[in-house]
Amino acid sequence: MTDAANPTLDLLRTRRSIVARDMGQDGPSAEQLEDILRAGLRVPDHGKLAPWRFIVFEGTARKQFGGVLERAYLASGMPDEDDRRQFERERFLRAGAVVAVVSIVNPESKIPEWEQVLSAGAVCQNMLIAATAHGLAAQWLTEWYAYDDMVNQALRLHENERVAGYLYFGSVVNAPGERVRPDFEDKVSRWRPEI
Ligand SMILES: Cc1cc2nc3c(=O)[nH]c(=O)nc-3n(C[C@H](O)[C@H](O)[C@H](O)COP(=O)(O)O)c2cc1C
């Protein structure tokens, strides 16, 4: 297989998120979702802490959690306008399934907190890649509710836990366009010793 025809490299070169409002609800299948979740388990993780866990919202749970989002939104004091309550109630229905990736920091560990959190970011990216490889739409979102205490209580998060992302998975309705990417030369430098 030539480099150009390598499907993994090709996916990495071309992967795009498909935003939640543009995805369909036809998928992932139960098998696809399990495969995506398993891909999330296989990330680099210094010290074998597995410093993350995943909460799945599928089927009716997506609508039921909408009740939590609506109540938390109203309690937050953010403006209740333009059918916002209904939007919050139906937020998770934009996707076929939503997965909250929860970062767990063990403060007793000798592994720095920064590295434990980074591992949760790797989980999110692995899951996006796996979903895209399955031909699905996927997006990593935090929006307001990843940072809301009421919502986090409803997730029954512990003190050392935070939401790294809500991953939305659905079906592809329209192929996404490209997005402006950073310039290679701006981002890549090569270290040289000072003379
Ligand atoms: C941690 C994290 C949180 C994000 N939260 C949001 C968000 O709340 N709203 C949003 O529009 N995009 C958010 N994004 C960006 C999108 O998921 C996505 O990266 C962006 O649309 C570009 O997608 P692509 O580069 O994967 O094609 C977030 C990205 C990351 C890494």
C-alpha cells in the first residue's frame, strides 16, 4: 500500500467535524458506538490511571437529559428567548448518540494533573477519528453545559471530575466543506542550539 492510499493517513489528512445541527440521527448503530467507545479506551495514558470515564446518552435518555438542560439553563439566568427552552430540551436530539467524556484527576498520583487531563483530550480525538472512520458525523462540543454545576450534578460527577467534551455522533447528511487550517510554517519550527 502506498502512503497516498493509506486509509488511516488519508482520514487524518482530511477529517472534518460535522456540526451537531447538520448531522442526522440515523446512527451510530450499537456496534459502531461500542467500537467508538473502545477506541476511546486505547489512548496514551501515563501511569495506567485510565483518568477518564464515558457517559452515553442514547434513545430516550437524550430527551430525558434535555429536561436537565432546560432546568439548568433557566436556573443559570441566561436569557430565555427565541424558543430557547425548547432548544435546550431537544439539544441532544440533534445527534443519534452523545457521549460525555469525563476527565478524572487523581491528585494523589505522581503523574502530573496536566498529563491526566491531556489523556482525556486524547480520548475525545480517538473517538472522533473512530466515528469518522465508520462514516459517521461527529463533533466535540462543550457549549455552556460542560461548565454548569447543575448539569454536572445531574451527571453525578465527583469533585475531581470534569467534562472534557460532549461528543455528538450522528449520520452524515451533507459532506462538510473545508475549514481554514493553520499555516504549516507558522506552527512548525525546528530547534537549533544557540550559537
Ligand atoms: C475542547 C473543545 C471544545 C469545543 N467546544 C465547542 C463548542 O462548544 N462549540 C463549537 O461550536 N465548537 C466547539 N469546538 C470546536 C468543534 O468541535 C470543532 O473542532 C470545529 O468545529 C472544527 O472542526 P474540525 O477541525 O474537526 O473540522 C470545540 C473543540 C474542542 C477541542
